[in-house]
Amino acid sequence: KVARTGADRCVDQARRVRRPQRRGHAGIDHFQRKPMLTAEHVDGRTACDEVQHHLRGHLGREGADAGIGHAIARGLAGSGAAVIVNGRSAASTAAAIERLATAVPGARLHAAPADLSDAAGADALLAALPVQPDILVNNAGIFGPQDFFATDDATWERYWQTNVMSGVRLSRALLPAMTARGWGRVVFISSESARNIPADMVHYGVSKTAQLALSRGLAKRMAG
């Protein structure tokens, strides 16, 4: 972003450029892995600007235990949000909590390990939430090169369930309470591969494109 504010910490350590989009999305954003971030406008302010006003005393829900997810969790914790950290295993989630506690002394952190690649994992995560979160970051995802003609149905299904349906399930479960409270944010971590499909990762690129479609559709739905 051109002008840095405290709200930039919500995507701390991620290289980003803001691109204005259509207004009135009611808190649905999509963030591409690199090098671009899109921050939709709400009544003339960006979602991240509004996040900064609401973080104190609110809970930030985070979606990963490493990489981009860990950086976002650190930024949210540093901004004063309580953060629920999700990782695929108890060990990786505990390690992420330990690193975050060292980086942000006094941070309010809660571990919620669950494998979000299927409905059972999403249900387990939702059952483990200590409170209803105000911010959901859909960051769970997998990737890897494989030739299109060697990619079987099982691989396609695994990428779809992990990269797309994890966000569908959590958004569907958590958005109604955000709406009832009158404030909330849902963020999807996508990728440049969503718009420039890699020849050696067509299966991955399609799942990332689907995330953009999902975020756009939800933005329209929540705007009314």
C-alpha cells in the first residue's frame, strides 16, 4: 500500500499493492499471494482501515500456522486482536503459538488445530472456537506441480476440498454471526495463479480462481 497505517499490520511481512475495486462488499476481501493485494472499498475506506478501528477488544480469527498465515496472525496480534491459530496438526499449531508469543509479548492466542481438507475438520475447528470471531482469514491451502494429463480425479478433489471448500464451510458458518453483530471481515488468500494459470499446476490454478469467484459472490451477497 502507498500510505502505511497501523492497519497494514493485518498483512504484515506480505509484499502488497492496493487496487481499488467496487464498493459495498460488506467486508469480503481477497488477497493474492504475490505480489498483489486487493482491498475493497467500503464507504470510501478500505477494509484494513476499518479493521484497525475494531481490533481492540475484538477477536481476529486466523487460518494458518506458517508462512503468510503466520505473518497475518502476528500482525493481528500486534494490533491488539485475540487470535485463534489453526494448523493441520496439534504440533504445528503449538509451534506457531510459541513463535507468536515470542514475537508479540502479551498476545492473546488460542490454538485450534484441525485439518480443513474435509467437512469433519471444519466442524472440529468450529466446535473448538472459544468465541465467535470478528475476522476470518481463509488461508488453508495446498499446491504442487503435476501435469494435467497425470492429475486424476482424487487429486482434483483434494485441491478443491482444501483450497475452496474450507473457505466455503467456514464462511457459511461464521458470516451470519458477523452480520448479526453488525461488523466482521472475511479474507480469502488467493494467488497470482488464479489469473495466470500455471501450465504445470492447472489443478491448483483452477482452485485459486474459484476462490476469487467465491469472494466476489459473497461480497455481492453480503452487500444485499
